[in-house]
Amino acid sequence: MAGYADDLSLAHLLADTADSISMGRFRALDLRVESKPDLTPVSDADTAVEQAIRSTLARARPRDGVLGEEFGATQAAAGPGTRRWVIDPIDGTKNFVRGVPIWGTLIALLEGDTPVAGLVSAPALGRRWWAARGHGAYAGKHQHAATRIQVSGVGRVADASVCYASLEGWQQAGRLQQIVDLSLAAWRSRAYGDFYGYMLLAEGALETMVEPELSLWDMAALIPIVQEAGGTITDLSGRPPADKSSVIATNGLLHEKVLTALSR
């Protein structure tokens, strides 16, 4: 995978370290959980994973910046550059602290503001997904046990499976009725939440995953995977999603229909 082969190999090594730490703390009786200022939970596993990833990146990529959910932005040791790693140490912390196995580490590489490579590792599910710009998307247990993935060919909302994170978020965004109407018009709707809906979309298991607002670390790794699997991912206005924007991901065929349904 010319251009990003070394970066993806590094991302897998970072994920190996993350998986070892997070699985060691998953369902641990002494897991420490605190509330952040925004009242979302953070566990000792979240901070330990991010610290370990940052430590490796500081050695392996001293010219790259880092942005992480728990410790913010760090400039490259060698000075400002165009490349930046974006890390969510545990996406789905609420699942993690309750013993639900749908959580994962998200690792993305950005050039400028564009995510060019992404990896999602869900060790409790025994699965990873990854992609690099222009080279397709893959899934498997590890880098050397991979299958190329692609979105579905479903072209009607009535035949589609719709996924979302929570109804509460759409209610707060003033679009609860729109998401309810879209769900009722679809063949099936489920709230798998967090990264998992996007990965199921990339694998062709469902047709759309929508969220009213995400931070950059929540979405950066997902974007190249969805795009390289043949899907489309934008905000509600059809622009590339940005920090704190809505995120609408589809198999591409349904994108304009979903945007229209949610924008009424």
C-alpha cells in the first residue's frame, strides 16, 4: 500500500498495544471511572491507552502532531508539520465500563485536515477495520488475516437498515421526528452506536449510520474506512464532516435521500 504502508503497519502496532491494555482492564473489578467536565465517563483504561500510543508515536513519528480525546493536542517534537495522528483511546467508554463488548480504539492519520488512513480495533469483538486513501478498506483479526470490504448495493430506503447512536441526541438537535420518520420508512432500524454502526455500513451489513454531533477523534478513523469501502460520509449539509459537526454515512446510493429526510 504505497504511501501509507508504513503508517498502517504502525497503526496496527499501536492497536496491538492498545488492545493489550484495554482488554486487561475490561470488566476489571478495580476499574477506576471518573466523570469529565462534560459529564461523560473516563476510565483508567482510556488514559493508559492514550498515554501508551502517544509514547510510541513520539519515538516513531517525531515529525507528526497528535490529538487525543483525553490529553488534547500535542505539537510534533520536530516542529509544526502537515501530518497529525488523531486518537480515541476507547470509543464507547460507556459500553466499556458496563461490560458491553462494543468498544474500540480509533487511530487516524490526517494530512492537513483530511483523514487519509484509519484503523478501528475492537478487541472484545476480535475484529479490526482499516483503510488508506486510494487503496480500499479491509477487515479481519489482524493485518495479515484480512478481507476487503465494501458497502451494500441497496438503493431504496424501504429496503435499507438504518442505524443511529441515540434518540436523545437527535432530540437535543431538534430533529427527533426526522430520525423517527426515517427509521419507520426503512426496512429495519437499530441503535448499535459509536464506531460499530459505521463499520457495519462499510461491510455492507447496513445502509446508513447517522449521528447529530461528533468530535474529530470520534470520526477521523471512520471516514477513510467508509469512503474506501465505497460509502459516502458528510454532515447534514453535504459537506465533509468537521469537529463537532453532524455525521451522515451511507452506502452512497441512499445519501441524498437520507440527507433530504433528515433536513426536513
